[in-house]
Amino acid sequence: MQLTHDPAAEKGSIDVANYRRDFGNNPVAKDEIKKHLRNRNGTKYPPNTPDLVFRRLEAYQDFAFGGTQPEHRLGGSLDQTTAAPPPAHQRDEEEFIDFPVGHDSDKTGRVHVLANGTIVHADVTGDDGEATHNYMHHVFNYVLYKTRDLTETINRALNWYNEAMVQGPKSQDAQDAAIAYNDAVEEFEKFRNNGEGNIFFDAFTDTNVSGVVKKAIDITPVKTNEGYYVSARITVNWKNPYHSSSTIRVP
């Protein structure tokens, strides 16, 4: 699923534009909006509230959704702070990395990484090193939190664009927001499609089973009608043949 690079094409942006158009050009709709918002929150929208306030994105959200902050909904069950990724191995070189055997342990073990990026998590004997298991868990966490951060950047840029549009599509703020949105989408597409920006991408591999290609990292985002990303299904296919793929859905 290719993401749109144009915030104006998102249904939510179109709805906001229609709301502002009707508020400015349709006296009946204008009175209805004012009445609705005053009935909902007379303290926030008293009788002398300027029209500019009703044109803001926050007022639209109050009118359409009862007041929401959609740009922060993804990954609500995750920590707010993204942890630093574990040390990445050097590409094209076999390496042994010292890494803790557990989240709260000072004890370390050796993580064996092959030259092609395969993390030797388990072999045919079933040996499963604690340090390696913990390392792979941290690698997956990196993909998970990076996905959350990249999609949240898209959400914030879309929010910025919808807010800036009160000044008009040719305003500098709206143009800057559109550029920020496009850049955010580009960064996410690079990360999930070919690993750019993912320092562990070569730990995973595309596989072809019965003509069906499984992507090394398969990230399927879910968004609302307004265009905000609220969930994502993430599957990574490890190169190690003795370790199953990992899948998680957030939140």
C-alpha cells in the first residue's frame, strides 16, 4: 500500500476544507456550527468568539469528533521515549558483539553475526543464547519504535498542514507543512520498503515460498478516514533459518 504524498488528498484534509468553506460561505451552516460548539462547550466558545476561532483545526475537531488529538494516538501502549538501538554490526564483516543477557542484567554474552547480517540465534542443536535472544528482541524493538516515530511524524505534519490551511493553501506555513508531510512519507516509505535508515535491515531477508514473496520487513499501517495513522502490523523475517519471523501489532 503506497502512502499518499499529498496532504490535501487526505479525506480529513478535504473535510476540514469543506468545513471552512461552508463556515465562510453558507450562513445557515455557519450558524449551525456556532450553535453546536456553544452548546457543547459554552466556556470555550462564548457568544463573542471571533470567527477565526471557529475556522481553526481544533474547532473542526471539536465539531466533528468531540475534541481529539489524533496525531498522538499511534503506539499508545508503548513507552513515549524511544530507546537507543543496540549496537549494529559492520556490514560485510563477521562479528561478535558483547550484549547483556537480559534487560536488567549486567551479565553479558556473545552475539555472533555473520558477514551477510545473519544473527546466529539458534543452530540445528537448538542452542539458544540468552544474549542473542535479548539482542534480537532489541533489534525488533528498534523497528517497532522507529515505525511508531515515523508514522507519528506523518501525523504531526498532517495536523500542521490542516491547521495552516486556515491561512490559505498559498501561505508559507501551508506550503512548509505540505513539504514536511511529503518528506515524512518519503522517510517512512524508505524505511519499510528498502531499509534506508534501518541499520539492521540486512538481518532480515525477502523470502519466496510457492511464488509468494515475503518482504524482509512488512509494515502495514492502518489509518483513520482523516488520514492519521493509528495502528501498524509489523512482520520481520529473520535471515536465521532456525528463528521464526516476529509479528506485532500496535497499539
